[in-house]
Amino acid sequence: EPEVTQTPSHQVTQMGQEVILRCVPISNHLYFYWYRQILGQKVEFLVSFYNNEISEKSEIFDDQFSVERPDGSNFTLKIRSTKLEDSAMYFCASSYLQGSNQPQHFGDGTRLSIL
Amino acid sequence: GESVGLHLPTLSVQEGDNSIINCAYSNSASDYFIWYKQESGKGPQFIIDIRSNMDKRQGQRVTVLLNKTVKHLSLQIAATQPGDSAVYFCSFGGYQKVTFGTGTKLQVIP
């Protein structure tokens, strides 16, 4: 069964440094998403992306965050200047059709640790 | 406003018994519901979904029931196995995003 893959599985970064988290969505999917989960808390929506532009973002997704689909297979999340509170699991998801009739499929996440 | 699933935090079930995980929601406009399972160290895994024009849907060993009158959703797992141990989330498929609740941790007792 096709799956969403994320790399690296664990990223350790110094506070203030830039970090890029990478995702390869399922190949025929058109909609892409990032979520995060702080340890012990709920999975929170960050951003959705379609047709090379952001379609919705949450309050968490401030100017420090950006997303990009640099080629036909990768989808990246960049945090420009990391803060301690950015430490979390970051999940990428994709779906074929957006909206109320299609489930999103998630990767296994990147654990981001900010020192 | 957004719906957020309300769960009991934990559920312990004997291996081989049936499990029922319950969820309540608040937004009567919710029209698409998804159950996800999250094992330790992994991402949410899609289990089953249901649209608001249905009240029951069955998968392999799982059944989802939707009661729109009382805004209640349940996931039934038949013959629970140790591999079913995980946190289960009912979630709501908004137009752009999935909204997760806090989940129910299912513990399977051997």
C-alpha cells in the first residue's frame, strides 16, 4: 500500500537555526498538509497546500514557517529560526481529493528537538 | 465552530473481547468523520470513515456508528488483539484540515 514517507525521523537543531523537514506524499495525491504534535498533546493542523500555494494555515503557522513543493515528489516544511517551543513531532499528510470525502494519509513523522 | 472529539482517556479490554470507543462532537454541521489510530512513535493511521448521510459503516473487524441526533460517534473493534493497542482519535474532516481530539488510549490485556 502506498504511504507517505518523511525524513529525517529525528532532527536535532540548535535554537535559532533553520531546519527543513522533508516529505514524499503518496504519488497521485494532490493535496498536502503539515501537522504537529507536541509531546502529550493533540495533533494540530499547521497548513494545507494545493496547486503550489497555501490553501489554509493555522495561527501556529507564522512567518517563521514556510512550505514548498520543489519538485514533483517532495513537500517540505521550513522553520526559519527555530525556537525551543518548536520541539514536537511534525507529520506530513496527503490526500487525493480535498474536503469532506477523502481521508488524509499521514507519514510517521519527524521528531524535531530544539536545543 | 469546530468540532472536537471528546473521549474517555483510557480503555482497557481483554484480548479477544470487543472494544467500543466513543466520541461526542459539538458541531451539528460536521459531515465527515474519520477514525485514526496512532501507535507509539508513529503517525495517525486511517482506520475508517463515515459520511453524515450514513449511520453505520463496516470494515475489516471495525464498525463505525454515527448518531447525529445525539452527536455521537463510536468505533467498535471485534475480537481485540494486542496489535490494536494504540490511541484512537475520532476526527472531523473539515474542508481543509482534520481536527483531532485528545483520543482514547486502548490497552489490550493479554
